[in-house]
Amino acid sequence: MSGSRQILIVDDDAQVREVLHQIFLSASYDCLLAGNGQEGLDVFRAARPPLILTDLKMPVMDGIALIEGVRREDTDTAIIVLTGAPDVRTAIDSLKLGAYDFIMKPVNVDELLFAAERALERRQLLIERREYHTLLERRVEEATRELQNAYRATLEALGSALDSRDVGTEAHSRRVHGYALATARTFGVPEADIPDLEHGVLLHDIGKIGIPDAILLKAGPLTPEQWQIMRRHPEIGKRLIQGVPFLRGAIPIVYCHHEKWDGSGYPRGLKGEEIPLGARIFSVVDAFDAMTFDRPYSKPVPFEAAYTEIKRCTGAHFDPAEVEAFLRVPESLLEEIRRKSIEP
């Protein structure tokens, strides 16, 4: 017989127990029987019936203790309590513990069977609702993941477009993105904060959109006046993305990626831990990439030479803690990030 029509009847009075047994047998239930709460709990653990009908006053373990024991193991089981008039308050307490309903003695057969059907229907509805919510949450997670992947792909494409506009920085955003994530995870940045870091790194130079080509693409050194214009790109970048809700977490890197640990950076001259963590991580990996990748104005140096220079500038340009984290990133991983950045 179907488990969905199974009931555990718990009552210390053998005669009452048998009457209830016959009532539910006549209604096509598969019946399990127990003489007290402890027996009932043992039977429940073995068979997991969806419905329990229990008396309250019983030796060894009463009905309240039985309900508590069942609820510790299963929150879905439908429980109906049998009670006499003097025990109504206790029966009400049983509802607070998770019983579905209570039936007054002497029992009305039709009322009892109707309560049993309602209890099973409610149990099924609760299970279906939870399964629906679980399914919905899974679909939302999948949709969110797909959306985040689409966002990331779009930002990577935009970062690459920015790189291609700035002579000699092809695939720069992809490399510093990889280096920054590896450093952040080595440092212990929570995974929940990683997306903002990714967005900020990929868009760190978005403000260069507002810099005239005559300055951005100039082959020789910039004049002091041109440097003043170039140094505006963090502020331009901040203005560009601050109106996009999902990019607001990227603002600290976009706005502060040229700040230096000793306060000599720009645009605000922030010092030490006044500089946002993401920007401190970025400044290390950005310098590493600038030194180790071929550009028109500089030849690449070996990783070891770059490590030495970064150590030399620790405490001046760079946060010592972020340098330490970066230096713990395996060189093989840095090589792999670099290699993948220039693959077609």
C-alpha cells in the first residue's frame, strides 16, 4: 500500500488503539501501531510514516515528547493529537511544537478522518511549496550566473577595447585581471567580494575614453599640461560607471588605482589603508605587468627582476601586505595567466 496513506497510531490503551486501527483500515490506510511515545518514536524512525495520530498522556514517553522527537528528525510529518477536555491547554501547546491539529475525545469518526486527510494534504502542499522554492532558487542562481558571465564577457571585451586604444597595452586588462584575482584569493579576500574586484580591474582605465587621442596616443613624453589632463581619467571613469548599479562596487579601483601607499599618488593623495583594498591589489599587479610585458617604451624584464623592483617599492608605492600575498602566488600560475592573455 502507498506510503502516502500510512499512519502511525500511538496510544497506551490497547482497546482505543484497536478501535482507531479499524477506523483507518476501513479508510484504506496502512496502519502502524505503538503503545507509548518511545515505541512510537522507534516505529517512526524505522518506517517514516507521513501521518501520526498520538495520545498525549502515556507512560514511558508522553505525546509532547514524541512530537519533539519527531520534529527533531522530520519537519514534514503531519501530526494529529488526541486529547480529553482537561488536556486542551496541553493540546494547544502541542500545536506550537508542530502538531497539525487536535481531536477531542470521544472521537467523531468523520471528523477524525477529515482531519487526517487535511493534514496529509497540507503536508503535501508544504513539501511541494518547498520543492518549488528550491527549484526557483536554483533557476535564479543559474540565471544570475549566466547574467554574470554575460556581464564579465562584456566587460572583458570593453577592457580589451580600452587596451587596444592605448598603444602597447594589448591584453593588459586580461592579465592584470588574472593576476589580481590570484593575489586577492591568496590574501584571503572573500569570494563575495571578488566580482567587484573583477569589474574594477577590467574597467580600471575606462576613464581614458575621455582623454583626447593626441594625448593618449602621443609617442613622446607628455607636457605638464598634458599630464594634468591624463591624470583626470580616474575621475572620468568614476563618473562613467557610478550610475550603473551593478558596477558601483568597481568604483574604488577605477577611482583609486593610481593612489600610492605613501600618499604620493592621485587623484586624492590617499595614504596607507585609506586606499581601498582592491586598488592596493591592483597597483601591485599592474606594476608587475608593466615590467614583464613588452611595450613600445620599455622592454620586458624577467619575473625575478620585477619581484625585486616591487619589493624595493614596498612601503612607498605598494601595500606591504599585498606585496607579500602577490609574491606567494605561484610563478607557474602567473606564467599561465600571461600565456592565456595572448592566445587568439
